[in-house]
Amino acid sequence: MFPIRDHNPSGRTPYVTYALMVANIAIFALTYFGYDSPRRLTALYNAYALLPAEITSGYDWKTLLTSTFLHGSWMHLGGNMLFLWIFGDNMEDEMGHFTFLAFYLVSGIGAGLIHVASAPYSLVPLVGASGAIAGVMGGYLLLFPRARVDILLILIVYFRVFSIPAFVMLGVWLGMQFLGGIGSDPQAGGVAYWAHAGGFGVGLVLTIPLWLRRGGPAYWGKTHGQPPHPKVSYSTSRIPRVARKSPRDDHRNNRRDSPWGR
């Protein structure tokens, strides 16, 4: 299942989100085409990837930040940029450009520290913006739990797009990180599940002050967990259209104060 878009347009141009995407893509292209030998690539990772054992020893703290702009493959980069594109614009819209940038970077640093705590003596380098983007997803869950997210389901030759609430999609994703973290050895490398789960938690906590300023539970009661603007309608595209609910269903949903659905 792949999220492809949300029904939550932003009210301003997300310059920071676009700039982060450009920076990540440009840095990956530079490393992919400019560091064409394993020796040079290893030297790059040793200098800028996060090695938990080094952080535990008290040096190379810069890698908590620099590692969030490195990626291991085109698929790794593409998946991260897709999630940032879907969820980043709305968080930037709510927070403002500079606050969102600080939020993104702090989420990435926090995710890195949690990964270090899970594997303090590991010498396997950690790279990727996943922790920072997980923070964006955590904040999104708090502000827009019932925003609709379109999911592309692929089962061999079966393709279908359907719409689910954000809390379902993000909850399943977070649950997968916990299950993956419990079932794997963080010292052995692979997917940094605890960095993902940790970044998600950091982003959610960092968003609480904004949520409280908006009224906390009263904000949910006013918006019913939906984006605080009219629903978006997409024009015809190559992606199958998502069936819309009837006005009666919308009226029935709007009578509920809980943002978590039926």
C-alpha cells in the first residue's frame, strides 16, 4: 500500500518543503554520480553518516543533522520524498516556514538520538530523512487525524486507489515500525525502525503546543479531526477517482465530536 496524496490542500506555497526535497535530491544525485568508487563513498559515509558508537563516545555530533540529507538508494530517496510531499505542506502551512524548518530538523535529530539509544555501540552508518519525515507525520496525526489519504493498493495485477482516514494509515505505519523494531536487531543494520518510531513521537510532542493554542480537544470538536477548510475535489486523472460519500453521510459525520471516526 502506497499513499499517493491527501485531501488537504495547503493555504500557502510550501517553500521549505520544496527546498528540503530539492536539497535531498541534489545531494543524493551528487553522491550517486560524483562518488563513483566504493572507497570514496565509504569515506563520505564515515564523515557524514551517523555512527551510534561515535555519538556514544561523545564526538561527531554533526552527523545527527548531516545524516538526514543522505540516502542509500533511489527507492530510499523516492519513498521519503513522497511522504514529505504528502504531509509536509500542511504542517508548514500550520506552523509557518521557519518554524516548520526548525521542527523538521529537530525531529530528525531526535530520531537519530533515539536510534543511538537503541544501538549505542553500533558501527553501522545511519542515513536518510525518514526520522525527520516521521516527525512530520506525527504532527499531522495530531492536527488532522481524519483527513483523507488516498492509498494505492497493489496486489500482483490488481491496482486500486481508495481513501482512508489519516489516523488509520499513520497508525498502521507506526505499528509496523514497532513490530519491526521488536523483531530486529538494531545493531545489525537494515531498516532503522526505532528511528522512525522515535521521530514520529518527537514530532507529535513538538506539535502539542500548536495544538493547544488552537484549542486542544476543542479544536478537534470544531474541525472533527478534518482539515479546517472545505474538502478538495480532484479533476479527472489517470488515477481512478475515489468514490465520494453522500451529503447525508457527511452530515452524520459532522455531528460527531471525536476525531477518531466511527
